Amino acid sequence: MGSVDPQEILADAIEMELEGKEFFARAAEQMTHKKTKDTFTGLVKQEQRHVEVLSAEFDRLSRGKSWASLREIEGQKERPSVSSVFKDKQIKRIKLSPSAGELDALKLGIEVEKKSIEYYTKACSMVDDPKAKEIFHWLVGEEGGHLTILSAEHDYRSKSGYYYDKAEFSLEVE
């Protein structure tokens, strides 16, 4: 599939990761429950790592180099600041209302991760380079892990009766 520009795939991926990172940062600020806040804060750090890996690949390709393996990128000392190109872009904001409760934020987070998994799975099939496939395959696994964490947190929260946006309390005894 020579018609697919790998740099375009990477540019979209970087934008998507920055969007996710921004969403998780806003969600972390709004949450009152420490465990949920910590979950979102941890995701911010991981999305930043994804931005760095994708930016390094974008940087390499834009300099006429080929893809690097994940190990090569992890070993690089300096981080390219390609993501700064995207800071000015109007990141499509994921709407999180100021009154959003934990379950709303977790549900949105789950959607963010599902969208990422779908994108990276598709990207994997669109590139020929084995190192590119490796990077996208790794990202599918990473986002899959995030999805598991968010889903577990959502299930736990919805069963435990924590609703910070509504005065709903479960009177059931477990």
C-alpha cells in the first residue's frame, strides 16, 4: 500500500495522543476520589511517552531516515520536540463538562482508548515496514492496557455507589 503516507499516519497519531493526554489531564484535575485521580494522572504520563515515541519516528521520517525499532527509540537520549508542531493545532477537544462525575470521565476515557486501539490496529495494516508495525502493535497493547484499567475502575466505581455529580447513594449492603 504505497499510497499511504506514514508521516500522515504519525501526524494523526500524535494529534490523537495529545488529545488523549489533554483529556486525561483535565479529568485528573476534576476528580475528587484519589484513586481515580491517580489513574488519570498515570495515563497522562503514558500518553506523553507515546507522543515522544511517535514524534521520534516522525522526526526520523521527515529527515529521510527509516523507522527505528522501539528499543532504538527508547535508547535515544534527546527527545525530538516535533509535538510542538501540534501544540498550535486546535486539538479536537473531548468534551468533559465541569460537572462531570467520575463515571462520566471514566466512560469518556474508555471511548478515547477504544478509538486509539482502532486507529493503531488500522495503522498496523496500512504500513509495510516491520519496525512501523512493531510500533503500532506496541501501541495497541499499551492502549489495551489503559482500556482494562479504566474499565476496571469504572466497574468498581459504579458498583461502589460513588457518584460525585449526583446525590445518589446506594443503600444496599454488600
